[in-house]
Amino acid sequence: MRRIDNFKSIIDQYNIIFFDAFGVIKNYKGLVPGIERTFEYLKQQNKEFYIVTNDASRSPSQLASSYHKLGLTAITHDRIVSSGMLTKEYLDLKVNDGIVAYLGTEDSAHYIESSGLHPLPVSQIDQSNIDKVNALIFLDDEGFNWCDDLNKAVNILRKRTIPVIVANTDNAYPVTIHDVSIAIGGLANMIENIVGKEFIRFGKPDSQVFMFAYDLIRDHRAVSKKEIVMVGDTLHTDILGGNKFGLDTVLVLSGNTQPIDAETRMTATGIVPTYVCDSAVIDLGGFDF
Amino acid sequence: MRRIDNFKSIIDQYNIIFFDAFGVIKNYKGLVPGIERTFEYLKQQNKEFYIVTNDASRSPSQLASSYHKLGLTAITHDRIVSSGMLTKEYLDLKVNDGIVAYLGTEDSAHYIESSGLHPLPVSQIDQSNIDKVNALIFLDDEGFNWCDDLNKAVNILRKRTIPVIVANTDNAYPVTIHDVSIAIGGLANMIENIVGKEFIRFGKPDSQVFMFAYDLIRDHRAVSKKEIVMVGDTLHTDILGGNKFGLDTVLVLSGNTQPIDAETRMTATGIVPTYVCDSAVIDLGGFDF
Amino acid sequence: MRRIDNFKSIIDQYNIIFFDAFGVIKNYKGLVPGIERTFEYLKQQNKEFYIVTNDASRSPSQLASSYHKLGLTAITHDRIVSSGMLTKEYLDLKVNDGIVAYLGTEDSAHYIESSGLHPLPVSQIDQSNIDKVNALIFLDDEGFNWCDDLNKAVNILRKRTIPVIVANTDNAYPVTIHDVSIAIGGLANMIENIVGKEFIRFGKPDSQVFMFAYDLIRDHRAVSKKEIVMVGDTLHTDILGGNKFGLDTVLVLSGNTQPIDAETRMTATGIVPTYVCDSAVIDLGGFDF
Amino acid sequence: MRRIDNFKSIIDQYNIIFFDAFGVIKNYKGLVPGIERTFEYLKQQNKEFYIVTNDASRSPSQLASSYHKLGLTAITHDRIVSSGMLTKEYLDLKVNDGIVAYLGTEDSAHYIESSGLHPLPVSQIDQSNIDKVNALIFLDDEGFNWCDDLNKAVNILRKRTIPVIVANTDNAYPVTIHDVSIAIGGLANMIENIVGKEFIRFGKPDSQVFMFAYDLIRDHRAVSKKEIVMVGDTLHTDILGGNKFGLDTVLVLSGNTQPIDAETRMTATGIVPTYVCDSAVIDLGGFDF
């Protein structure tokens, strides 16, 4: 049986911490209890941190303010790297003009708008504008009618040879202690199988999102990957992606991976973190402080 | 370039004809024009025929009466073998009691009812009855709210270890000359990937539906597979399945496979029919009669 | 925790028993100790039985005589249904003449020869005879040079659009208590992915092999699927296939599925047998007799 | 029909050119005729270039000297970015000590040795040293016995939970005008399916190899992705990967993609380059100079 490591003594060894959001900092009920102490400690110790998330449903500013409302003010918008930001970068570099059709909420369309392109929900694409559609983006599982708009997305892609971006690679996400919801990544996989085309995916475990965060650090100082540790609750996104990018990794058991399954799933998948911790919460008042 | 065979001279060589329905006998506009002549000829020549279909949306009687309304009275309910009938046989043999949850129209639930079991739409499963659910069936893409009920199906399968039947293996089906709609088989593939369990699929290309039709013949007379030819418009269901079951096969170009693509797709997939015809329509008044 | 059933009281309820071979009757060391008592009991009770196996490496006669050499004389060649026999039936019905190229031992080529066709190892296909090759069969993982002949198979399939049969769907098989060996089914999957064509697979869990055994019974008497139970050690072949064909199923823990894993694997895969037993061995001298 | 662009006028618009090797600069017969003129032109115009290749069979120095032997001296070792170099970086960052087992030639083991780790061919792993194996690397399809060593790799991975790196993601590569050979990426896919673990893949279309080349430039000067164009012959590696990384892309028709198929394959896959050219050869004496 693998031993459980102490989270505080781990982060003491690194200068920069990358955190996954869901299952690490927050869950379906709100903040993970006590997580604010972790960010106090990071501030006190002058550690740099980033939230590296597959959540493309809202802009970094909106994501940050959702933490502020919950009382966690340490996470500011410039600390958030989302797969939506990779989508914006792709559009900046590769799509010059025209309509970008999307599936998701109005909030998620922020990433398209900020590229200077014209976002239009899939539901509003018709004969009059389909020829101007230059990309289709899967942003979020909410904000559209699944039956009508998934069928419409299939038919747009049968008629137009355009790049398709999946801005969140997750298949499902927890909504209560017992239940999950199908995520936009799961819906996109279905459409990809049906139309037989190859989509572009941004988000962990793909390394481009890690590279984006890494470049934010390099913009202001030299850094080695050895200074960074990635903290996450999911083996095949956070841990696989972190490992592949060359980072040390911490699996926390406060989210997707249950304490009882952790060992079995590591052996079954071959995905092994550098450390395993109960959670990313630090007990500041404890005797080990 | 492969030559196009004459459909009439093909069926002259066989005693029994298996037809796919969609793309062969009917399409999104109604009957394939002239197809009634084919069934007149079969009657005149005393040939036996069966419709072997992945359509589990309605009972054989309802399917037959839909042909009658279009003026094709030759197709009676006892000539129809649907993947829904395999589902009913499975339930008869393997599920003794309790609730069978389903996704599909009320009509499609016929196959569950006729098994003497209690069908309940996925939308009506809750804490009070989930423990009595002994199977979940994907019957049809209509009759339910995709967002609510696909999510509910995922969560039922996370809580209950029960057999899951996909009664129609198609991923998509044509609804107009330009557009397709996602079929229940495509939705089921997504759910299977998300829950990570192995579903049971009935319908072409799986051989169990061909065996069902074959057994209907053997109930009243001895027969060899060499007497039967399978006619279909789709390489990877009708032709692959017919070939695998040991039947000679005819690809007709009146449905899913366009004349311009037929050759390329045969080479690409390695699925090769015994014959290729423009359609299953016979020109009775023509000079070749 | 699921209870372990008594194998003898199970078979008392059925008239016909289908057995998987490897992991049930024999293993890498020889016969499963005590299994001969099971066959004595079947004889004494006048139960009919068949060995339903994915082993296409040898003819039924050779397979039977391998049991005889181990001292188990009850298993005669007419009791064995192998995926190789399905391959022979396919060739009989669908390939009229020419060369059938194969990967496997000379013994495995029996199934091609008995079809009256000309078997030739893939290694002997060259410019002079490639145009006469009318099918390619994956029979066994032995009898050929993997590097040379797997590469040759890829290139034959790039040049010739012909049916490809995989006569054993297993990915791997145990060779010692600790080690497995890649089976021909695993090699065939790789080739299929590389050439992008659709192969035809015979063997459990596909229902055609169960149907073949079922038809052997129906040749001499009427039978219902309710009279038959399938006994196997592997969830995704024996149990999934048996369930799908409508049979009751017994998972035995003497082969691929370890007692410690059985529960977890049933929940994870959703494949659930009717019964679970330690092994297919009957204790004839025990007090429960 | 899509028009064919002029390669010279394309590279005139960019400061940095990334080239795929096989199918662009060389093929199974040697150099692509005339390609040396392209590199003369690049030198004359003071353009920076890198060879971005999935070839991990030899070190960059050995790869460079293979070009020199063919008369192309412009390609020096510091211009080559191979997927093997990513493997070395992974080992540097994530594997501290012990044995690294590999499949490939002795030359390919260079990437392990240069990490200061102890490379050992899979064939030399046995009971005495298996516990010291801390990673397994798929480097090249040559240099080992496929049957013995692929089976051994499977059994090592059943016993040891260690990272597995696939240093070349290609499934197959051309060896003559008519024939291909299975590449190490294809063999690795088979092993991954059999052991059910998740392997780490380096090489196009994954973005980490593009990032590696991009960082080489950034080490000596500021650069925008808009200054770079990726030139390749394969849609799903060079073009998909280049597009995803945010680069403009050129598909050349001198390798994997035939002129007759280019249009169809772009539509079928949805992978569309910025430009299409016959080859990467520049006609320096032509009137457009």
C-alpha cells in the first residue's frame, strides 16, 4: 500500500504550483473546506501558482470572481490558465475572419469575441450564413438544446470543411456527491465519430495548456520544469498531462479519485503521480508547522 | 470500374431475398419509386422475402402498416425482422422480472411490454424505483429529452450493474436529401464510453439478426444459406453483416452509398458485395423481361 | 460480496453444457485437476456437452486427441466447436476458388484445406501469385516470422481488396502462471488499424460460434436456449457472448478471472454471469452428492 | 479543385521553416531530387529552418550525417528536432536512476544513454533485473526479435507499473514505391491495447515536439508563431500538428499524400493545410526567380 504524503512538505520543495480547479480547490458544494489556508501559506512563502483548468465555460475574469464570491480572493484572473485561452490563441493565429459557430453558453463565447471574430450559436446557423462559418467550437455543455443543436452541428460539418475545436476535453463532471453530468468533451467525441473528421482538442492531458502556463512564467523570469509541481485529482488528465510535460505531480484524493480506488487505478492505467495526498489543504495550526 | 449488375437477373438465382428497409425500399420521401413492382415480381415468381432492419422504433405490425399506408401491401408483419425483436428475445430469456428502463418513443417500448416486463422511460426512474431496474434499453432517438435523460441514463448505470441493450446500431440516418440525424446507436456509443461498461448490441452487421430471419425460414422448411441473398444500401451493416453470415450480397446505390463513392468505399473498407445494382427496382415492362 | 455457487447443483438444472476450454478444462500445465470427474458425472446424468473454443490452431480431431493424451477421453471431435469451423463455413459459402493466404501453423491450415481451397502461408505469396489470393486468414500466432510476415500481410492487403478473417478473437493467452503471449487476435487488430479495412472476426463473444453449436443440437432434436448453460473463465468472451446469445452463464475462477478481482471486474464492465463458481470441477465423493 | 501554390512564394512570406523529413526532403530512394536548391535558397535568403521529425532511430548527429552522405550539407545536427529528443527530456526530468528497457536499435538507445541512464534491450530483462526497470521506451521497429521481445514487453508491463514512452507515433512508413513497413508506433499501439495501460507518445501531431523547436528559436531571439510555416507530406501528423500549434502549414504531394487523393482526404478528415504544393523543391533557374 502506497503511503500518503504530507502536502505542505511537498510544496515546500517547489517554487511554482499548478492546481487543477475542480476536485482540488472547489467541488459541487463550493470551496474545498480549508483550501484558503493553502493559498495563505503560498502567499506567505512567496510561492507562485496557477490554476490550470479544462473549464472553458467562462472567461478567466468570471472564473476568478466566482472564487472571490466564495471568499477566496487569492485567485486573480491572471493566475488562471483555461483551455478556452488556447482556443482564443488558435483563433487569433489561424482564423482570420467570418463566423465562428459554437455550442455553449453566451459566457463561454467570450473566448471567440475576444479574438475579434463573430461568434454565433449553432442554433443560428442557416442557409444564409453557413458559407461564412470558418470554425466550429465546442465550449460548454449548457446554453443550447442538445437534440436540435447537436444534430445541426453534425450537418454543418457534413457541408463545411472547417477546423473544429474542443475547448474542454472532459467526458463528464460531478454535479452532486452521487451524480455526474456529460461534459462537452463527451458530446464532441460522439459528433467526431459520426462525422468521421479529426477535431482539435485543447486541455489536459494535452501539453499545450501546460506550455501556456509555463510561458506565462517565462515571460517574467527564467524557470526550470523542476521548480514546478502539478496538483490534481484526476489520473488521466492532471497527472498524465503533468508527467508528460515533465513536471512532478501530486494526486489528491478529494475529487475524482477515491482513496479506496487510488492504488488499483494507478496499477490499471500505469499513470503514477510523484506523490499522493489526501487533499491540497494545509493544516497551518498543526504541530508540523 | 466495376460493372453494374441487373437486379432482376440476380434475384432469379435465389429463392429467398433479405431486404434492408431504409435506402432500399423507402427513403426520407416515402417509397423508392417503382419498388412495388419488385414485390409483385417476387410474388409472381413465388420467392420468399424478409425485411431485415435495424429499426426498433415500432413493432413489426406498426412497421408493416406504415408500408400499407404508402401503398405497399406485400410487406406483412410476419415478413419483418427487426433488431427490436432480438431485444425482446433477450429480455424473454435473460430478464425475469422488474422494471426495464428505456430511451425511445412509447411505440418502441412495445418490445419490452410484449416480454411481459414493465417498461418505464428513463425520465421516470428515481430513488423510489431505481433498485428494481433490471435492464436499460436504447430503442429510439425520439420520445425523450436528450439533455435530461442521457444524463440520467449515465447516472443509472453508475449505480446499477445491469445489462444494457442497444436495439439499433446505426450512428445516424438521413432525414432529408442533405441532412442526417443522430441515431440512438450513436447516443449509446457516447454513454458506453462515459460509463466504461460493455453494452450488448443487436442489429446488422451483428449476425444474430440474420440468424433470427434464417430461423423463421427453417421453422417451416430446410434451407441452405446459398439460397439467400441480402440486399442493402450500406456497406458496413447490410453487406458486411450479410457476408459474414455467409450470404451473397447486393449493394444498391439508392441510399447511403452514392454511385460516385461506391468503388472508393469498397476499396477503402475492404467490404465487397457479391453484386452492385442501381436500385432494387425491377423494370417489369422493359425489354429484358 | 457475491456468493459462490455450487457447480454441481447448477448443471443439475440444465440439459446441455457449453464449456470454454482454456482456463476451464485445461490450463498451461495440462488438465484442470479433477475435471475428469465432471465429465464422468455428465455421462452418468446423460447431459449433452460441447466445447466452444476460440482456438483455431488445430482441427477438432487434433484438439480432441490432445485431451485424450492427457487422459480425458470423454471429449470427442464431434463435441468441439471452434472458431476455425466458422472460418471453414465462411470459405465454403463465400470463396469459390484460388489461394487462401494465412498466418498460422500448418496444422491450423486444416480449416482452409478442408474447404477444398488452396492454403498458402503469407510468406509464400509473391508477385507471381498475389493476384490469385482471394482471402487472408489469421489463424494462429505461431508458425511464421512475425516481422517478415506481418509486414507482408499489410502489403498484400494494400494491394488486394479481399475478405480477411480473424479465426481467433483473443488478444492474449496465458503460457505460464505469470506470463501471457500475444494471440493472433491481437496481431490482427494491429494490422486492421494499419490498413484501415474492416476484418471479419469469428469466435466468442460473437454469437455465430454459439449458433453453430446450437445448430449441432437442433440437427438431432428440438431444443430451447433455456436448457443450455455456458461455462467460461473470461467475462468479455464467454460470459458476454453467452449472455448475448440468451444463455445462462457460469463464471469459473480457475483461469483468466482471479477470485480477488471477480466482483470489481463485473461492476467495472457491467458483464454479469448468472452464477459464479470456483471451478468446473465436481467433488463426486463429497457429502453433497 | 484546390489550386496548387508556388513553394518559393510561400517561403518568401515566412522567416522560419519547419520541415518534415520523410516524404519532403528524402524518400525511400534517397534525397528528393532538387531539394538541395531549396536549402541553398534558404541560406541565400537568410531564413532559419528546422527538421521536425518523428524519427527516433538515430541521434541528431547521425541523422545529420546521413544527409551529408547524400550530399546535403546544409542540415546540421543543431537543426534537427526529433521525437527522440523529447524522450531524452522526459527521462532527464522524470526518471532518476535505474534501467530503461527499450525496443529498437543500439543507435536509437543513444537518447537513453545521453540521459545518463542505463539502457538495456527488452531481450536482456530477466528475473535478476526486472525490479530495477524504471521505464520502457519504444524507439524503433528494428534491432529486436518481434515475437520474443514484443511478448516480453507485454509481460514486463504486467509486472511493473512504470512509464512507457512511444518515441515515434507513426504506424507505418514507406520502404519502396509499393510497400510499407509497420513502424514502432503501430507495434506500441498493439501492446497498449493488450496491457490496457496508458502510454506517453512524443512526436507529431502532438504539440510538444513543435514547442521544442519553437523554444530553440526563442533561446536566441523573440519570435511569433506567425513567422513560422510547417512543411509536411502527411495530413494527420505534420498538418494537424502544425495547425494545432498555431502555425501556417504547407502540404507537399511528394510523399504520403498522392495528388489524386489530396482533395478527398482533406474533406474526409477535415484537416486542411494553409497551402498545397507539389513538393518543397524550388526551381531557382525558373522565370519566377
